[in-house]
Amino acid sequence: MEIKAAGLSAAEAERRLQEDGYNELPSERRRGLASIAMEVLKEPMISLLMACGGIYLLLGDHREALILIFFVIVVISITLYQERRAEGALDALRALSSPRALVIRDGLPMRIPGREVVRGDLIVLEEGDRVPADAAVISCTSLLVDESILTGESMPVRKISCEYQEHLEVMPPGGDGLPFVYSGTLVVQGRGLARVVATGSRTLMGRIGASLKSIEIEESRLKGEMRSMVRRLTIFGLALSTVLLIAYALETGDLLGGILAGITLTMAILPEEFPVVLTIFLALGAWRLSRINVLTRNLSAIETLGSVTVLCTDKTGTVTLNRMRVRKIFARGRIYDVDEVLPEEVHDVVEFGILAGRRDPFNPMEIALQELGRRKLNGTEHIHDDWTFVQEYPLTDEILAMSMVWMRGDEYVIAAKGAPESIFDLCHIDREQIEELSEVVERMAAEGLRVLGVARAAIPESKLPDGQHGFDFQFLGLLGFSDTIRPGVPDAVNECQRAGVRVMLITGDHPVTASSIASAINLHPGSVLTGPEIESMSDEDLSKRLREANVFARMVPEQKLRLVELLKRDGEIVAMTGDGVNDAPALKASHIGIAMGSRGTDVARESADIVLLDDDFSSIVRAIRLGRRIFDNIRKATAYILAIHVPIAGMSILPVALGQPLLLLPIHIAFLELVIDPACSIAFEAEAEEIDIMSRPPMDPEASLFSTSVIALGALQGISVLAVLSAVYLMSSGRDLDGARALIFTTLVLANLFLILINRSWSQTIIQSMKSRNSALWMIFGGTVLLLSMILYVTPLREMFHFGHLHPNDIVICLALAFASVLWFEAWKLIFRRGRSSLT
């Protein structure tokens, strides 16, 4: 391709750069760490943690105050890290859209930074180049461009030239035969000269970046409901504490005692464990996900994983490896699978298919052919490293095939490869044979294969003809290419469907190819919808069709985003996977965006909530499994927290209501919190998954995350413990106050331990759940028993807690009463909940 155009002058290029700005996305002002930290501190849950810490400081309990302050620091640090990473999406897009560029200015080629390319520049495109801006192709030779990051199509598309017009409107990408190239796409074959028509935010990639900024991210439902629960319990606790303070002071005339009673009840009711649980569960959940090669960029996405009802997956690079492979070969009347032992008559098809391409290709189909040649032809006479390349006959609008001329001794050998129809034409095949071969082509295409024909010719060394029709070609056969399915994807799809997660395949490929891929991964396609069909539908009609369609072909980015929005509108919890720039808006708009880490673009990774570091589709299933486990364990921790606070609050109120001295003092509440905090956060977080976790449907998207049944279960457990403690208190009236306090406190601590044990599983009994390993749990148990023993039998500590001496028989009674207080739930699990783990 000879370049004769002069291009822009340096002066004109500078003027346009000043006028239009750099060829990059506009940079937004970054928020500093201090401003992000201030926003975090305004969060109600963080404010509550700090307020609780302040209360403990006023009470002189510096240890508990320091623990809460530590949690505040952890939350702020995690949020700062996530916020800073989240701002990287536009930076990644800007870096991708600004490669180095070869331009023609003042008649001379020069390589400049992509950000300095201006409208009207002539850019030279060669194999391996990243296109720096949207441009109209004015001349080209065999130009093929990989546009998968914009369209999702794994096949490179062929470009044609057009006569440049001053105000040429750029057409959307997709399919062969367009005279436009787009910023960020990759030239995989041939050469071209193009004139820039759009730069920076005016390019297609720039418009995608703008759409990212316009999408608002919804607040996690769990976070919202947790905040609401914390607010209600806090208001209730403060109101009840105030009433108790006033009542105690009026009844006894002891204002100081009233204040002490009010503070004790406030400490008993204040639900500071809830924000701690949420923070710890999500942080440790992110760590657990990282151990299975899943990077969590948005912690709130972890709990949403357990509620996913629809998984929208891109094909290229997600379900497939985005790596072409030769699957079938047709030769001499038969279709061969390449995994078979290939007979000699097939070797010629592979040999001349390789010879009809470049020796160092960028085209993925050429790479696939060479890989097949290395596996099947090494050591045979079909390898020709000693042949000399002479000339290329490129693809044209008239002939969709290319021919390569090689010198062998004193003759030319010509290898041709291209669209089957063009190869048939070059070989002058008769109509009857064309009909037979066309049926073979259709049969291979129905399997999702991209079919190319192969032919050969030979002439003595002489002047070469002007065109490919000047050769007497002999038809050799057909090559069928397909993108490789990722290992484990069919099994992962099966498990998703067993778990009640609907899988949808969304791709830019042909409907036949999309259906074939769906069948290969065990996904029933239902009805297949295409992008043009969707474009003509109203939202109402499309919503109806979404109930039966699982495969979507010829999709463009705006349509992917529309699907996600409609699914969300219908109440679905949507996870979207992808790896290209075209996926970024849908990734950001979905409840959970899941990007591929290795092959995915930076834009997709930075727009997603979760990144699969190993690009393994089955990691999604493991992430959903872990998300369900985390969600289950959060509910168990919630029920436990509610359960243990009921008897603590009740035993703070009962003596006051009876006109008796306070039974529980702030130091007792503080001791219980030392057990409750790690139990509800560390121990429950480490609990293993329930046995039916992936055989039950996701939680109803309309149901409350903290359902009435969960709250009722916690309340019933707490009331049963309170009833036992109240009976012990009433029957111990003959004891001195310190003796009664020691008896009741010991029973409460032991009942607390049993509450932890019964809530480990809602389907298995304590004995059954003992088979599940949980080292954190036993460390808490051992530490609690040791501390309780020291408090009861080390005199200075016993006096500090205002306890009387307990006989060993008393300890046995406490143990029996504590177990009796929760025994009903064990019986309930055996009778009603066997084999079921979730409350409905």
C-alpha cells in the first residue's frame, strides 16, 4: 500500500489540538483521602461505633472502647482502599484509548503519543497496532480488525475503503465490510490508511466512558436494612433506658443508681455488634474469595452473591477462551474431527491453509491453524520453512479470499483461503458440486463453526497474473473454526441451574453460533433473541420475552445495559460477567459486575464488583456458594445477637421492676461483650456451609434480608433463656445478693455458649454440627470458660465482680439450666427442620 497523501500540517494539527483537546477522556477532579474519610465518618453505623466507644470511655472501660475504635479504623481503611480503586475505571479507559500512533504530517510519517492525535489526522495502521481514534478507512490491503472489546465478537472483521468526506458520520461497529475503525480496537492483519473523524470523549469508547459516569450504584440492601435495624434498636434502647432511669430514681430516690441502671440497660440493648458483624463478615469474605482467585472490589457485593437469581454472561473471553481452534476439516467427501488421527488426504488442507497466511500472524484463526500444523504436521513433508514468499493477493470486495504465492524450486505454488463461495468460484466448480459443498458448509455452520475454504495452484516460474482468477485452482477442502469453551463451564452452568440461578448468554455473535455455544455449555437456549429484534421491541414486550429467552445474539453495549435494567425492574438480582470495554456499562449497572482478570480489559475490571483472577467461569459458582454461606452465617449471627440481648436486657430490668437492687452491673455487660463480639463476628463467620446450600433456590428478591422468622427465632431463643434466668432469680431470693448474682451470671454465660452452639446450624443438632471444624469457636469457648473460672474462684476478681462463692454443685446446676433453656430448639430442629437450613 503506497502512501501519497500529505496529511495535516504541523501547524494545523496544533491548532486542532488546542481546539478539540487531547485524544483522551476528560479527567475528573480526584477526591483526596481526607475528603473520602470524612464521608465515611458521616455513615450512621460508623457514628454509632464511635458513640459506643465514647460511652465506654466515659465508663472507664478503655479496653472495650479501644476495640470499637479499632473497628472504626478498619472500616475507614477498607473504604478508603475501595474508593481509590473504584476511581480507576476512567483512568484505565483513558490508558487504553491512547496508544502510540503513526501519523502522516507534512507528507512525512511520524510516531506520536496517541493523546496527540487530532481530528483530520491520517493514521497508518499495521498488524499489531492499537487504533488510536475513530477513523474512516481511505485505503487498505487485507485489513482485519479485532473489535471484540466493543462488540463481543471473537472473529476479526474485514474493513473496506471509502472515499473520505469532510463530515462523514461514523457507523456503529459490527460485521464485515464497514469503512470505519474504532479507538481501542486491534489490527490483526493487513495494512490501512485512515482519516480521524473523532477523538477523545467523542469516540465510541469515549461515549462508553460517559455512560459509566451516568450510572448510579445502588446501596446494598443488607447495608440498608442493617442500618434501619440499628437505628430502631438504638432508639428503643435509649427510650427504654431513659424510662428505667426515671422510674428507678423516683422509686428509690437514688439518682446515681438510676443513672447506673440506665447506662447498664443502654449497654445491654445497644446493638453495636451489628455493624461489627457486617464489617467483619464482608472483610473476611473478601479474603476467603481471594483464596479461590476471586478479587472483591466492592464488599457489599459479597452478601448480594447469595441472592443472585440471574447470571448474564458474555461469551467471548468468559464462557470461551477467546482463542480460536480448528475443530472440523472437510476433505474428499468426509468431515473429520481434528482430535481424530487425520489421514493423509486431510494434511493438504491444513498445509495449504497455513501457506495461505502469514508466517507470524496476529489473526487468531491463522494462529489456530499454525497450532494445528505443529500438532499434526511436524516431521512430515508438509512443512515448508525453506519456501520463499513472493507475493500476496489480498481480499477484495469481489473476491473474499486471499492467496499467497511461494517459490518452490523453479515453480510458483499458490495457496488460497477464504469464504467458501469465493473459493468455489476460484476453483470453477460446477453447480451440482457447489450445492453439495454448500450443504456441508451449512452443516458445519450449524455447529457454530466459522467455515473457510482452501485451494491450491501451481505454475512454472513466469510473470504472475494480475488477479487470483489467473490461476487454475484445485479445491482441497473446508476448515471449521470455533472459539474454545472454557474447561468446567458446562458443569458450572449445571450447578447454577440446580441452585436456582438462571443463566443467560449475551454475545455479539451470530444466532446460530450463540445457540451452538449454549448447547455446548448445557444451557437450554429457549427462544433466541437478536439485537435488531430487541431494538424494535418496547420495554413491555421485551420483558415478556425475557421470561423465556436465555440466549441473546448480535448484541451491542446499549442493548446489554437495557437487558440488565429490565431484569432489575422485574425484581431479579442480576450478576453480569464480561471482559471487554463493551461490557463496562452493564457491569456497573448490574447488582454484581463480574469481570475476567487475565484476559479482561482494565475498564471491565475497574467497573466490576468482582474480578475472576483466573478467568475461570466455575469460580463464579464457588463465589455464589461462598456468598450464600456468608449470607446464611450473617443471619445466624443476627439471630444470636438478638437472642443474647433479650436475657441481658431482661435481667437489667427485672430487679428494678421488683424494686430490688441491680443484678447486672456495667462490668458484667462488658465481660459478656468480650464473648459476644468475637462469637458473633469471628466464630459465626468461620462456620461451614449448610449441606443443602446449592440445592435450594436463592432468597426471594422481595423478601427482607432480616425476615420476621429470623427475628422471631432470635427473640424466642432469648425469651427462653430469660424465662430460666427469671425463675432462678425468683427462687434464689433466700441467697445473698452476691451469691444470687454469681449464680445467675454463670447461668447466663453458659446459656450464651449454648446459644452459639445451637445457632451454628439451623438444620443439624449440636452433636451433628460438632463434625464441622471451627477452631475460632473453640478458642472462644476455652477463653470464656477459663475467664469465668478465674472470676468465680480468684478472690480479687470475684470481689471485683461482686460475686459470692459458688459450690461445684452450683456450677452443675447452672450448666443444666443453661442447656435446658435452649433444648427446645434442638428438638425443633429434629422434628421440623431436618435437612433444611434456611428459614422461610
